[in-house]
Amino acid sequence: MSDMSRLLQVFNRYLHTGGEEKSVDRIYKHAGQRHEMSRCFFDSAEWKQPGAPSMAGQAMRLFYNADSRKRFESAIDEHKPDAALFHNLYPVASPSLYRAAQKRGLPVIQYLHNFRPFCVSGTVHARGQILAEALRGNYWREVKYASWQDSVVKSAVFAAMLKLLHASGWLNSVKAWVAISEFMRDRLVESGVPADRIFALRHSWDAMPQAPVAEDAGYYLIMCRLVEVKGIAPLLDAWQALRNELGTRTPELRIAGEGPLEPLVRAHADANPGVKFLGLISGEAKHEALLRCRAVMIPSTWWEPLGLVTYEAYDYAKPVLAARSGGLTETVSHNVTGLLHEPGNVDQIVRDVLAMEARSADERQAMGNAGRDWLLREASVKDWQDRFDEVVKFALQPR
């Protein structure tokens, strides 16, 4: 094959833009510097608009959406790709695209940003628990805990869809799987994905040419979707414990994001002077928040596949206080680039904040600089492109 291939990127957008969509755009950009890229996108909002299928119609299309298949096949006819690069396909695109690729003999590279299509929730987490059995096809607790869209019925429908998908043989169209961390790859190999067909490829990053001049206004920053798996509740409990211990000397926690736990965050911000809610921030407001924070918090309680907030913190040469969770253990080095606590452990979060407060400004900056060095070394665009090219070559090998 020639060095350049034609790749059709396929993605079902979520109702709320998040880190995955930004990663999809970054992959398109960086892969497009070496390959001819085209796109076939779907949007979850399509099922929220006038004329959308009924709830029953959506359930029927969750496994096989003939309209989505036609759109995908039209894109194949138009762009004539050598391979399809799949990201999220749910709910609108549906597994019918695997079937279409299989019928066309089109190799699929499946990029995994979470744990679908191996669990209902995508997070392997519900009600504060890791539901590892889901990766082996046991979805009972995910259904019981209403892990998809807070609905037992919808979760049961999704579980049935996954059972059908794995029994259909359509996933044989996937010639290469891409996990975004070694941790994620290891869990999926344990679940039955052939080890020789799944690659660990952490995201690349367009780092700033140099970190901005260091500023430290003394506050701690968390930027995330305000959902259970991001560890919002234990973080808020930790800040209350800090307030109880330190009183007015408590460092400020600034929380940026939106999501279903916003009322909880607002309630704590009203009750605790040490907590400030910023809402969803971007652009200059986000730049300022990162520039002036003391450290970035990532207290995730699920198996965080990678955690790109780490990359953002390191770009600004800021230390990271993170959970010892999933791919975060590959990006945060304890006592070198930040500090690690056991997921959900309030006492350890308090311990780490107090430890960071006890360090000198130079010591904190040395941590941030070590993170910046890691980013430049481990998230190089060229290195990512070289490894991605290996994945493409593997997927296109005749079998």
C-alpha cells in the first residue's frame, strides 16, 4: 500500500459536546496530515427534533438503523475509502454500519474512547461501583442501576442490542481496535478482544510552544462534565472537611463545567465559601482559569480511559491531583508530576491538598515543569502519527 490511505471517519455526536468530540477532531486533523480524510457524522440531537422516531421507533433502530446505513454507504460511494475509522456509533448511527462495512469488505478501525461496545454505560460504573462483569457480557447490574440515560427500560434495550451485536459476527469487520491507554487495552483483552488486534495509543496534543509565565493565585481547579463518575461528590466532601479543619485558610476550589450534578455543586458553593462554581468555561476564561490555578484536580471514580485534562494542566505546567484510576496512572506520576489518591477517598484528597499547600512555590513549579516535560515527550504529534500509521497498515493487511 502507499503511505497515504483514504480514511472515512464516522462519529455519532453526543447531545453535549465533550472531550471525546474534541479528540475526534484532533484525530481528524493529525491523521489528515498524512492521510486523505473524509467524514460521515451523525448527531444524537436528530432524535430530539420534530419528526424524530418515537421511543419505540428509536428502540427498534438502536441495533439496526437502515437510514443510517444508507447514509454511510453513500459516503463510501462518494469517498471510496480504504478503511473506515469508527468512533461512537450510538444511538443514531447504530451497529448497522458494521454490517454495511462487512458486506462491502471495508476494513474498520474502531477507536475506543470509552468501554462501548462492551458495556451498556460506556463507563463500567454505576451507583459508585465498578461493574467489571459488564466487560464479560454480564449486564445485569448495569440494567438494574439504570446506567444508560437513567432508565432501566432503556438500559435493558441497550443491553439486548449489545448481546445481539456480539452474537451477530458483525464486529468481525473491525480489523484493528484502538484503546487510548494501556490500562484500557488490558481490560479489553481480559474481556476477550484478541490481543494481536488491539493497540494502545494515547492521544497526541498540540502543545503550546512554551508554557505561559507561571502564575499561582492559590486556587484548585476542576474542569469536567458534572456527573457522578468524575468524582464531584467526594471532592465536595473533601473541601467541606478542609473547611472544617482550616476555616478561613481553606484554599479555594473552582469548579468549571455543566451537567446533572450542577444543583449539588451550587448548593456547596452557597454553603462553603471555599467553593466557587464557574459554570461552563471556554476560550479566554478557560485560559485564565488554568493560568492562575495552583493545581488541577481529577478525582474520577470510574476507570478513566485517559483523562485529557491532564494534558491541559501540563501544557500550563500545572501539577495534577488525580485519582489512581484507569489511564490516569499512566499520565500522573506520584510525587513527580502530581499526587495520586484512591478513587473516592475523601481523606486522601484532603491529605493531598494539604501536602500541596505545604510545598514551596518552587517545589510546586518543579512538579508542573515535570508534567510539561512529560507532555512534550509522550504526546508528540509525530510519534502519534507514526503509531497510527502502523494501525492503518495492520488494518489493511489481507486476512
